[in-house]
Amino acid sequence: MERKFTLEYWKDDGWYVGRIKEVPGVFSQGSTLAELEENIADAYKMVLAEKDEYIPSVEIKEKDVSLQI
């Protein structure tokens, strides 16, 4: 399955550093932009794997909400 995300990235001390804008907590770095893209994909896969392994001890509910900003 292919999903599209926004990679925000910047240079910091010679490294490309970035995050997936739509998925909080997914950050990585690489010595090139191509390496950052590979590493960010790995980081995203690791977050998904952790989410699948997480079994909460409480019932988690969801609700759609509208926020005015």
C-alpha cells in the first residue's frame, strides 16, 4: 500500500533532518536527501509496528470533533 505524506526537511550541521508532517513523532536524518527519505520511511514503519504491538489496558474510544482556530 502506498500513502502520500509531506516530508518537511532542513539542513543542520551538514545533515538533512526531517519529519513527516502528518504523523507526529516521525523524525530522521541522513547525509543526503535520498538517505533521509530512506531513513524517514524506516522510522515511519517502526512507528506503525509499535502501534500494532501496543495493547492498551483501557478501552480507547474515538470521536470526530471540529475545532475553531
